[in-house]
Amino acid sequence: MAASASMQSIFLANSIAYGAGKRSSVRVNKLVPTLHRYPNMRVRSMAEDGLPEEKPSTVSEPSKIPAAAPTPATPFPPPPRTPKVSTKFGDVFAFSGPAPERINGRLAMVGFVSALVVELLKGQDVFSQISNGGVSVFLGTSILLSVASVIPLFQGVSVESKSKGLMTSDAELWNGRLAMLGLVALAFTEYVKGGTLI
């Protein structure tokens, strides 16, 4: 108990820095305490088993320094409340609900990238890709992404709760919107041009 009292008096005391001479002293800012060396004080861990207990020595020097008034602890603000997310089918798939634009945007991102990759590798435009077996791949991808997108929404997980760093829900919406426009622009350009874009 005496050791903890001496430690508290060291950390809470007004700081005095001693200059070159023993009699001259300079006051330091009260917010930054200086630590003095006390050769008689030891700090021991309670995890040291098997060592005999030593009685802590009392240090008389810290008692000369008046203790500063303790500052009251500032309470932490309560965490913000997250709004409850509706898990009803009509609310999830509503026109302004979380599912329709996200699912369409995710499908458009996959479709735009895959259309460009197939066009670069095989030299086929979007319409020939669809007519050469692209419908079954499109349906399989649509079902897989739709189910994977809807399951967390029906479990009550909001899209905004998983947004951190660069991967935010707003960034996903904008990437999806740009991919939708890009896929339509790619198909329209290839239709007007009469062949592949690249």
C-alpha cells in the first residue's frame, strides 16, 4: 500500500526540474510531470512466484512535494444508436430499398468486366457473347449474386454497418451505377459500330 501511495505521489506531484546547481530549481508545466529517481523504491510484479515478500520502503522525498488536485474523468459519449433495419420482403425489395440497386449494380460490375475480358480474348461483341451461350452464364451469375446479396439483408444486417475505409456502401453504389452505364454504352457503341469496340 505504501508503494502505491508513493507511486501516486510521484505521478500526481507538481513537477520541478532541478538545474545545474542543487539550490536552483525551475518549474515545469504541470501537465508534464518529471520522474525523479528514488534508489530505495522497487517495482515488482505480482506474477513473480516463489520470491519472498519484501516490505516496501517508504520514501520521504515525495511527501515534500505537494500533490496536485486530481482531475475528474470525462465520461465517454454513448455509442450512436443504429437504426433498426426492416427484414420484410416488401421493404428489402422496395424501389428505394437496399436490394434492387445493389443487386443490379453488382451484376453490372461483373457483366461489364466479363464482357470486356471476353471481347479481348475471343474478339466477340456483347450481342454475339449473349447468343453463344451467355444467357446461361448470366442467369447463373444473377441467381448466385442475388441470393448472396439478399441473405444478409433478411438477417437484419445493414449495408452501412460493414462500410470501412475505401470500401464504403456509397462507393459500391457509384461503382455499380457507372458499371450499368458502361455496359449499356458498350452494347450501344458495338451496335452502332457493327462490331467489337476494341
